[in-house]
Amino acid sequence: MATGSRVTRPWSSVWLSERKAPKRKGDQQPVGLDHVKIIAATVRLLDAEGLAGFSMRRLAANLGVTAMSVYWYVETKDQLLELALDAAMGEVALPPEAVQPAGEREHLAAEGRDWRGQLRQLASEYRRLLVRHPWLSPLMGEYFNIGPNAMAFSRAAQRVLHNSGLPDEKITSALSLVYQFVYGFSTIEGRFSALCRAAGVSQDELLQKVMSSVEDRPEFDESRKNMEARGGQTIEEMRDRDFTMALDFAIAGIEALRDAP
């Protein structure tokens, strides 16, 4: 799979590699550098420049070291991007009911939110993550995404659906429904936000410009009518209403199919 000039190897993963830090003959380990600093700097650079602006040379310059120093800790750029992907996944706040041992989960669930609230939390956290880091979306299609943080998120989501009473054979399909909805919704949201930042305008300003330009075109009448019925004064309010309602539709569908043959 290619992204620009970068070609990834979809069958490989840093999490399946036995050799995490290659040591070249004659090289000395750089002082004041470690995996944590390198990955944190990678996330910051990706947030600022995106995938297109990221390179090992630019990362090394930001760290104040040579590119060869970075290669002491990661073998390839792909490995570093995969590590950054999982580091970002660690920002997701998981429902406590979904990460405790079975007995404790039952106690917390009885006193706290039900599975619907837990699923809404996971979906909302996933949405915020993808919008906060727009570079995550394309990487999720290039790597296995099997790091410890990603797997903790996956286990939590599976436990939430299991607690809903959904039969085991339907859990992966229900998760696909929620995951893909949030992924698509948030990817577009993040890209639009990045576009506005690059253009130096707010999202609301750009929306107003677009709506003004199609004001007299009848093919947009139905869309305008539906937007007015939906309500919301800002892009953020409109998106929040759409996201909440769409997620409610998904949860209602899961409930409806839970006991269906």
C-alpha cells in the first residue's frame, strides 16, 4: 500500500518484531533520547505538519539530534508511525466498567451507567481522538493497529457489547457498525477543520460562504430545509446533534437485533 513515496508492508508490525532498537556497529547510543521522547515528538510533528510534512530528518531536527540517532530506537519510519498511532490511542478514556475484572465490572455496572452510556462514551472518545489527530485516519488503514492501547480499547468495546446481552456471533458486526460510523464521521470532521485552519478562516465562516453561494439554487432547497429543522447555530452544534442522533439510531438498531433470530 502506498502513501506518496512511502510504501508500507501490511504483513509487518512493530508489535510483532523481536528487534525494537537496531544497534549498528561502531554507533554509540545517543544521550538524553528514548522511545518516549521520540514518540511524543512524532505525535507533535504529525499534529503540526500532517503525514505529508513528516520525515525522519525533520523529526531529528525537532529533537536536536541526527537522523541516525533516531534509528537507534526504531528500525524504520513505518515502525515509528505505528508506535505514534498506538500512543495516540492511549488518549482514549475507557469506561471503568469495561476495564475492570468481571466481578468488579458487574458491581460498577449495577451502580453506574448501563452499556448504552458506556458505548456512547467510547464512541465520543474515538470521535474526539480522530478529530484531534487527523493523521490517524489514514494510518488505521495501513497498520494492524494491535498495540497495547489499541487492544485495550478493542477489549473495552467488546466487553460493552457483551454486557448488552448481544449474542457473541453478532458482536463484531455491531462493533463494525459503530466503529465505521464514528471513523467516517470524524475523518470528514477532522479534514474540514484542517482545511479551515489552512485557509485561515473559521468553520462557521466557511459554511456561511458556501451557503451564500448556493442560496438561489433550487437543488439545495431540500438540504436547507433539513438543516433548518435539525437546528444548531454553529458547525459544532450541528455536528454534535447529528453525531448524537446517529449514534442513538445505531444503539436502537443493536437493541432491536439483539434478540432477533
